[in-house]
Amino acid sequence: MRKSVRGTFVAALGLAFIGAALGPIAAEEPYKAQLDTLRKSLEKYQDYKVAVRDRYLSTVGCVHYSGEKIPHHMEYAKGAMGVHFVNLTVRGAPDPMKPNVLIYEPVGKELKLVAVEWLVPLTADTTQHPSLFDQPFMGPMEGHEPLIPKEFVHYDLHAWLFKDNPLGMFAPTNPNVSCEGYDFSLLETPTMMMPGP
């Protein structure tokens, strides 16, 4: 009888671990076709010069975090985001097929497209927390100084379309992305959380 109970417990524990491991994958599954279409539509931006021609402008610094936790600030797991290219002409409600930020990882002398981001400012007209792909955006938070003024209070959502992220497709940082050896590596302090709807 005890062996049976112990066996059932071990099996249940094993299934729980498998479920936890598959959690991020399961969250992406209903939107797989849409994410695949988005990935294909952005393939041309593997060449960052094409992105610049389409008005995605580099913020230069390669952003990474130590995993430090500060009260009342955003929590970012240890890892990098990369070099952000921001398109200020993309405005309005977040469009799942038109991210306003492309994110590159410096690899040697090259920049490799690894992720995208939707950045939504908090305005007086904001009545609800934005979401895409059933994922709530992080924030609202101050801007990421020195790249974005802290007065730019916003929400954001990342999607690691071009590089696997063990933390999940929509996690803000990726431990598999590195800024090491890049001339403009920027170890950032987590941004302060702000009140919102």
C-alpha cells in the first residue's frame, strides 16, 4: 500500500515538473501560427541596415541585467535584452504584426536579430493594461535611462522570436543573450514601477 502511494506521489511530482517545463510552450501554442507569420514578416530585418532604412533607429547600448532585486522596481532575471532599435513612427494601440522595437545581440562584429518588443506609453487616455497573445505587458514603469528618459512611463512586452529563451518566449531578459565584449555594454538598474489603470 505504501509503495503504491509513494509511486503515485512520485508520478504526480514528475508530471508537475513536466507541466512547469512546458508552461511557456503551452502559453505560446494558441498563437503559434500568428507568431510564425510575424517571424517570417520580420526576417528581412536580420540585416540591421534594412531596419534602419525602415526607420528603426539604434539606441546603441546593449542592455543587460544582474538579476538584482530592488523594492518597487521591475524584476528582471539575470540576462540580457540586447541592442534596441526603436521605430518612433509606429504609434497607437499595439499591433501584433508591427512591433515598434527590434532587438539585436552583438555577435563578434555583427548584430543578430533575436527579439522584438512592443512599447506602449502610459497616457491620460490609458484605461486598461495592454496585452497581446494573451500576455499582459510589463509595467507601467519609468523609462530606461540613459537610453530612454525616465519620464517616458510605459508598458512593454518582449517576444524572443529569433533566439530560444529558457525563461519563456515573452520574458523580458534572456540568459542566452550576451553583451560581453561589446563596446557599448550597459548594465542597467531595474526601472521603477509606476501606478497605472
